[in-house]
Amino acid sequence: MNHAEEKLAQIDPSQRILLLPHCLRRVDTCQAKYTKQGLQCVECNPDCTINRLRQAALKLGYKGVCIAPGGQLALRYVKETSPKGIVAVACTKELEEGVHSVTELAGDEAPPIVIVPLSKDGCVDTEVNEKKALAMIALGCSLAPVRGSI
Ligand code: SF4
């Protein structure tokens, strides 16, 4: 475990948030609408990565999940929810900007950010290693989020 992962593992899920990029949705069939809080997933597809990761975090008791179309909205969500720990799935560019912004926002008090990079980048129908993402979401939790997934 790296330093951020060790710190996150000690934080109760109720103080953590999960940030997901909207590009992980199944763009051709997605029924979610965009709001000021990001994409509002309606759980239309059990095979959708966003659906599975979001449900895993909520089952573990996460404070919230933001499906963001961009770094600015994700940052606003961080400001509004003031989490003590963050798990973020994103492309390299968004991650670099996001981590920098959160650190700037909170200074020494910045929450640990555990990052799961996309395995297929590109803005539409992207992919992430779901097993790895689920393992990061469940760090320090005794309960596996989805049976047999880790
Ligand atoms: S499960 Fe959610 S994010 Fe995935 S395609 Fe359906 S509404 Fe969109």
C-alpha cells in the first residue's frame, strides 16, 4: 500500500467520497441526466462500470459519489462535501489537475486521494480495471462491496 492508501484505509467510509468520470458510462444507452451535481445515474445497466462502482461505494456507506463531466464539478463536490478521504477514477490529465486543485484547496489538511487511472482513455466509453477500483474503494473495510468481486 502506498501512503495515500494507508491513510484512506483508516478513514471511515462515511467520511469518504468516490469521484467517477462520466466517460465510463455506456454512452449509447445511458439514461442518466446531467445536473449541477453531475450525472445522476439511474442504474439502468447492471453491467455498467459506473453503476457497479457507485453501488459498491454506497453499500459500504460512502458519504457520496460524484459522476463528474469535468474536474471543476468534481472540485466543487469536494468543497461541498468536505470528505476526509477521496477515491478518484480519472484520466491522467484530469487526475493531475484534480489532485493539484484539492491540495491547493486544503493545504496540509488535504484529504488522502487514492487514484485509479483509466485503463482505456479517450473521453467516450472509457474503461477502468474494475477489480482494482473496487479494491481501492473497499480499502480498510471488512465487508467486500460486491460478493466475489475482489
Ligand atoms: S447504469 Fe447509470 S451511468 Fe451506467 S448507463 Fe445506466 S444510467 Fe448511465
